[in-house]
Amino acid sequence: MTSHDINLTVDGTDEELIVEARTLLVHALRDELGYTAPNVGCESGKCGACTVHLDGEAVKSCTVLAVQADGSEVTTAAGLAEGDDLHPIQQAFREEHGLQCGYCTPGMVMTATDLLETESDPDRDEIRTALKGNVCRCTGYQNIVDAVESAAEDLRDPNTVETPTENPPGGGN
Ligand code: FES
Ligand code: FES
């Protein structure tokens, strides 16, 4: 099996690793580097649990080979928080009860963040459309859509953001 040296910047940290040609990005992140915020669900692009940002755009990291990401910047849900300060989307998921088991939440958070970076005031249909590739079996989507709507409001008016706490939603499990 052919191996490749690759470089990634993950949540602001430069990483160098050796991967097989067939290694998926999600496995490189979790198994080789220990970034456990992206979860492995279906491994076939259907559930969204593995979603990260690759050079600023949400991608399902089970659909990307690690070698394809060589030289790229990867952000996981754990990398959204700044120190003890939760990202407004993480804060909103916590406040609006948009998570229960947390398996889907990192992917939801990364997809929602991508949405709000391009559309600051999405309506509920747009939020549902953006999240259609992320599956949650626990909460129903009502609270998740509420959380994204609330985060959009907070991002448009940061003065409404409350002081965050530890244990960021989507920070890894
Ligand atoms: S594990 Fe990647 S989409 Fe399901
Ligand atoms: S909170 Fe999403 S699958 Fe349980």
C-alpha cells in the first residue's frame, strides 16, 4: 500500500502525518491525529456526522481522502471555540436544546456555521435546506433550527451573546 506524507493545519495547529492513499480525512483526523469532534457515522456521505470545514467550507470528511486535503486548513467543531468562549452557534445549540447525544451535533454546528458565513439571515426553510445532509435521531429538528436561527441573530447583534461555559456542544466525544 502506497503511503504519503501530508501536512494539515487542524484547528490552528500544524500537523504532519503519513497516510495510506485510501485513508479518509475523517480517519486521519480521529485515528492518526486525535481530533475527535468529527464523528464517524455512515462513512458514505449520508449522515453528516463527520462534517468539518476544509479551507473554510463545510465538507463531509468521509468523502475526502486525506491526501486530497494535503496543505489544507481544517477546522473541527472543537476549533470553533476560542479558549473558554463558545462560538455563538455552540452557545445557541446549548441554550435552545438543539442537542441530546451529541453524535450529530459537531456536523450540524459546522454546516450551520458555513451557512451563516454566507447567509446572515436565513429563514427557517433555508436553514432546513442547509441541514438536509445532517441527520439527527434524537431531538427532532425543531430545536436545531431554533438554535441556528438564534445563532444568526446573535451573530448579527453580538451584544445579545451571553457568557459561555465549558463543555462546548460539538466539542468531541
Ligand atoms: S460519516 Fe461522513 S457523512 Fe456519515
Ligand atoms: S443529538 Fe443528534 S443524533 Fe442525537
